[in-house]
Amino acid sequence: MIFRILTVFFFIGFTYSGFAQNTTNYNADLIPSNLKSRAGAIIRNMETTVDMRTQDNVMLYVKKAVTILNKNADERGALSIYYNKSTAIKSIKGILLDAAGNTIGKFNQGNFSDESASNDYSLFEDVRIKTFAPATLSYPYTVIYEYEIRYKQNLIIPDWYANPYPDVAVEKNSYTFICKPEDKIRIKAYNYKGDPEETTTEKTKSLTWRVTGMNAFKREPYSPDADSYLTYIKIAPEQFIYYGFKGNYTNWNELGKWVYNDLIKTRQTLKPATISDINKLVEGITDDKEKAKRVYEFMQKKTRYISVQVGIGGFQPFPASEVDRLSYGDCKALVNYTQSLLKAVGINSIYCVVNAGNTKKNMDADFASMDQGNHIILCIPFKSDTTWLECTSQNSPFGYLGTFTDDRTVFACTEEGGKILKTPTLNTTTNLQRRKAQLTITNDGDVTGNMQTNVYGSQYDNYESMINEPYTEQLKHLKDKYDIDNINFSDVKFIQKKEDINPATTESLKLSILKYAPKTNNRIYLIPNIFNRVTSIPESKNRSLPVYINRGYSDEDEIVYELPDGYTLEQKPEDVTIKTPFGTYEMAIKLDGKKLIYKRKLNTTSGIFSADKYADMVTFFSDINGFDNSKITLKSNN
């Protein structure tokens, strides 16, 4: 990962802040009653000031008073501050108040726990974290923080969020940014009404944003990314200093040129022996895409992913020669290494910053800044098409990104400058799961048989966690995956086809389910859809946010049942077809001699829909749930 620690660091250190002000009355009874609706905590007053009058000595002052109404909101009264060699905590102090606003305790930096912030996948990390959580048994209570942090850089100015938490309401919150009058800065306000208050003197210019009376809001299922509706401010200075590096930018083009020329270009030297070996690897191959594939697979076999977050290393990759020697690196280092290997065989590629995660998040095309990504991927612009590579995976097929980075804009860094590109979309059609089963129903209601499932697109990775596991572990995973009482598996096999444009994973197995179809007298009752039932989605009354379906998919199921001797189909649900803006559903059941054939198709559609359409989507999935759980009745003629 790249930027992960920096992003979390600034976000948490910025929003979990504190305010000590002895003259203010923080009696909980004074909180306006309308702010208590849905709220577990109330920010009574918060003042955040960033002073950037010196580029390598940026000061963050935070004062915050927050009242915690109940135990469920205790975490909103905690404070976590990350720091490292370039970020110093100058002071922390605070007090605790009871419900009436009387002081019941005081604390300072000595009362904070202090530990490393390294994670399991990091080899090197110089970030530490100080944490404090008030201990009280009585509610409501108020905690007041006041702290000061110094940053030795101004490349990244902390974003200000008026309120990032749904269970928190805000009485007052303000953000002030101070710089010299001649400093050039770019500002973007998201979901903020009005203009900031501006004050300019001979020595300073200050801008202040304020919010008051902001209610808590409920979490709503199938909501878009929170940044689409939260109120926040981003600031990016044109001139910056970062770990001794200096630069300036006003747009993505200029920022990309700085990233490539200052952070990447000098890190791509390989030893002559490595260059010779990689050229021998592709000797005789004339197609550049096949050459790139050979190079990518060589990198996958040789290296493994380990995170590195030290100093400028948060943005700058390890030298390619070091990755070649050590055979490991983080996303930056592995992309830079792969790019260097490709360059050695005459193939151009592009180092790209992306905001990775299952939920798609784009770069803001209109506002360039260094803090919008958390991962690096590689783009190869061939003459006939563009290929994207995930360099941290030892198993991903050549050209396959998966749900971690698909369908979003990225920041591409080149010697000529930066630009915004878009990764391929895994759509409803390509995100396919196709399952076929041949099953036999016994006179006792047991079900046995064979099943094969093929998955493509976003569903390709569904089996990734179990494919390389021991066989006994695979059986455990399958029981969790299918979650059917009395189910057992045998002859389990997984095959991955990585050579195709659309890679596929195939699962084949034998199965048995004891007493799956209960028998009463001369009848057997069967839910034919054994393996793929949709659950209903929760209702959301008085919904305010748009409906967001992150990624569409297609499922096709066909199960052929061999009926027991003497049984015929007595009752079945009607065949059904449902078509909505959110997707389509088809189910059909027919009898062909002794064979009962069940077919089901579900296609869901990605996209954004108005809030008033959510009730229709609830109905759509509720109807599917009903049809997926519908029963048939088999009657014995004996």
C-alpha cells in the first residue's frame, strides 16, 4: 500500500481532536434537543487551525469538546494521534466533565498509551500512535481535548471534515487555515454552502469555514461513497517541501511530472546481469504483449509483497536493484521493479496511483493532490489495447485487476507529466457465475450428485482464499461457503484458467446432503434452489441518500434432479420473470420424464438511483428471496 498510514494519520489525528475551555458551560442539559436525534455523541465546540506560514514547520492546533451520551458512543470520546520523525506532538492536555459540566478529572500526554502503529504486512514502518480513552461509568459525560502537532512538510495538508460520523451531531465546528498573503494555495470545498470568512493582514491571510447545528445522520444501506455527501475541505499549496524534496504543482500534469522525475526516475537502475537475464527470457518473442506477460510472470514468481512505510518511502519506491536483490517490496517497489524490467526489454509502461478497495473511488479530476490514492498499479499502453497489472499478487492472471482496482480513475505519472486514466470495468455480463448440477433425490429425501461452478470477472476471486489451502481446509471453507445442514463434499477440484482474456476459476465436486428434502407419508418437499438464495435487504424509511449498487453481476444456475422411483411432480411454483432498473430475475421449473429441471438467472445492474427508488429495490430482492425459497411437492404413486 501507499499513503495508507499518511491518510489514516491525518484523518484520525485531525478528526479525533480536543478542546479545553474552562469558561464554557458544557452542561449536557444545554444541548438542543433536536441534535440528540440519532446521536450518540455531540461535538459541543471544535476549533481546528492549520498555520502554514512556514513550509517545513506547519502547525496544527485542535480544540474540541465532545459530550458522550451513551456507552455505544465511547469511541467518539477517544483520541488517537499518529506521529513519526517528521510529525511531532508538541502538547496534549484535557479534562473530563460530568453531566452537569463539572470537572471530574484532568489528563495530559503522560496518560496516553504509546505504541508502534506497524501492521502485520509491514516490514519497515516508523509510525507510532498515542491513544487515550476516558474511563467513566456515568453518562452523559464530556471530554475536552487541546493538542498541538508540528509537521515538517506541507505537501499534504490535513483534510477537514465537518462531521465524518453518522452517530455524531455538531453544535459548532470551525476550520481556519493561515498562510502568508503571497502564498498560492488551491482550495476545494465539498458540500459546503457559502464562502469562507477571509482576513488578510500585512503578514497573514486566514480563511475560516464554520458549521453549526449539524444533525447526526443514519447509515443507509446501499449508499454511495461518504465523500459524495459529507462536508469537507481540501487544501493544496502550490509550493511544497516534503522530506527535503521541493516542488510545485497546480494540476495533475505538474504533479505527475514531479512524482516521476523526483521520486521514480532515479530508482529504476538494474544490474547488467539482470538486464541480460530478462532479455534472454523473452528472446525469440516478437509480440510485445507476450513479452510483457513473460516479464510479469517472472516478477510474480521472484517477489513477494511486504509493506514499507518509512519517511519518503511512503511515496518513493525502493530502488529496482534492491527489489531484484531482496525479492520483496511494497506496491510502489514492485510496480517500479516491473516497470524497470519492462523498460529493459523495450516496453513502455506507466506508474499509476489508485484509490484501491472494493468500493470504487475516483481521483478528483479537477483537484490534484498527493493524498487521494493508497495503492500503485501498472498500465501498459500497447498499440492494440491497454493492459493493467496488479504487481502485488503472485497469483493474478496477466491483465486482470479484480474488484480491488477496477472501474475507477487513476493518477498516471510519466516523465512528460501526470494524467487521469481509467481502469477497465468489470460489468454485469463479465461478472458471471455459471453453475450446473446433476443430483439424485433418494426415497429418504437425501440428495447426492455432482456439481460444477465456473466464475469469471469480479467473481473470479471467489475461491482465491481456498485454492492453495490443504484439502481438509478446502472442505471446511466449502461448508462455510454453502452453509447447508448435513452437507458433505468429496472429489473437490479447482482449476484456474489464466490464459484467456477473461480468466476463469472452475470448482468441481461431488456432494451429499442428508435429509435435505423432508418426507411426510407419500410426499417429498423440496426447495430446488439449494445453493444460491438471495437474502432480503433491509428497509430504509424516509431515505435521504441515493441508492448505489457498486458492481453488477450475473448468476446462472441449472440443477437437474433425478426423481426417486414412483414419484411425480404434484405442485410447483409458477415460472417467473421480473424486470426492474436494478436487474432481472428468471426462474423456471419443468419435468422431463423422471428428471426435474430447475433454471434460475439473476442479473444485477450497477449504478446510482434516486432515494425514492430504494423501496422498489427492497421489493425486487424480497420477491427474489421468496422465489428462491419456494418449494415443490413430489407425490408417490405407490
